Amino acid sequence: MLDWSQNPMLNYDLLEKNVEQYAKQFREAQPFPHLVVDDLLDPEVAMAASQVFPQMTEMDVLSDFRQHKAQDPDIGKFHPIFSKIIFEHLHSPRLLQVLSQITGMPDLLADPQLYASGLAQGGDGCFLNVHIDNSSHPVTHHYRRLNLLLYLNRNWTEEKGGHLELWYPDMSRSVAILPIFNRMAIFATDRRSWHGHRRVNTPDGDSRKSINIYYFTEASPDGTDYYHITSFRARKEEVVNQVLYPVDNMLRTVVRNLRPKKDEHAVLYNQQDEQP
């Protein structure tokens, strides 16, 4: 059994020793700033977490034409290793500082409520279609700025799919990231960070497992007040969704504008809003 009091759990040194290199990679990455780092967790911690990851039936399942996956922010009901990883390390001042240095985003804030984050999982046939996340926290109204994904998928192969996709605004092409074991991906979360993940192909019963964390700031990326809903876009081959998503985005924007909020009226994003 791991001695958590002595085990560092997170490889802070890896990030801190390479901060300038990682900052350059993040800043120059296309189609929007992102970075992939392997072996972020201590190997024994990563293995232990993967072995006690909850079953999909123990998690909240989201299933509609936009997504089919399990997502659960209620970390307390699962094995305590996840609370240790998230609240003591992924939310730690030390990690927040180095993430700010890498991303150039000062004063990053962790979210103890784990809004829209926590543990995520997708079995055979699960997917998350291309979208941008809504812009701010519903309680604090802080702006979402950075997404951290930490994958716990042992023996994951290209054939199993589930690649994280980062899309260019015109939806002409994407960068694909394989969600292999103990891999961290971070990317800027803003009005042009179109992302999703490919359908999972695991008839053997395996599943795509991850810890998902958002970081926030009090100010928006461009210093202006704005709000937009989670908005979806269709890939070129998704003919039905090319019709469905604009209508769905519009209707949800109208509903959002009927609710009181701190920000200006919600903005609807479509294919022409951001140029490549």
C-alpha cells in the first residue's frame, strides 16, 4: 500500500525544470495553445488510481446527441486517492504557480466545487462532440481559462480511439492526442478552443478514464465582460449535426438570456465567428 504522506504523488520537478521549454511549446502550439506532458503522476500513484477508478454505473452518465459519457464531480464518494490527487496536488499553490508560468495566465484559481469536472469515463461507443466550453463558473462567475486532462488508460492503443481532438476554427483539420496512461494534456479554454474526443472503440470492455480539472481567473482572457454557452460544431462528415447544432446552440442561448446573470447577454457562436 502506498504511503501517501511520503509519496510526492505529482512530478512537480518535471514541470518546474522544463518550464521555459513547456511555455514555448504551449504558446506556439496550434490550433490554439496546448501542451502534452507524460508521466505527471508518480507511476505507483497512477497505477493505483487506474485500478480503483469507479465503474461507469457508479458515475453520472450524460447521454444525448452531443455526447455519451460518464462525468462526476462528487469525488468524495469514490476512493480517497482521487481527493488526494485533486485537492492536495492538482489544486495546490505549487502546481497553480507553475501552470501560470507555463501558460502565461497569472492568478489561476482552482475550483473546490469541481464545476463540470472531476472524473470522466467513456466505454465502447462513447464520444464527446466538438465544442467550446461555456465561459464562466455559474456561482463565482470567474472565467474558465485552462483545462487539464489526466489520463489513466493502461495499454491504450490507436485502435481504441477516444483521441482528444483540438480543432481549427474552420473545422478543416484537427490535432489528435492519444489518451495514453499517465498523460497530461492542458489547453487554453476560450472562445476558439474547439475540442472534443473521438468515439471510443473498446468491445473488450475497456474504458477511457480521466481526471478533468478546470482552472479559472477573475478576469476574462481579453479583459472584457462576456458570456457564452457551451456551443457545439459539427465535423465535415456529420451532415445531420451541421443542421442540428446551430439550432440547438441558438435555443440554449435564448434560454440562457432569460436567466439573470452578472455578464452581458450570452453570445451565440457559429462557423463564422472565429477565423483560422
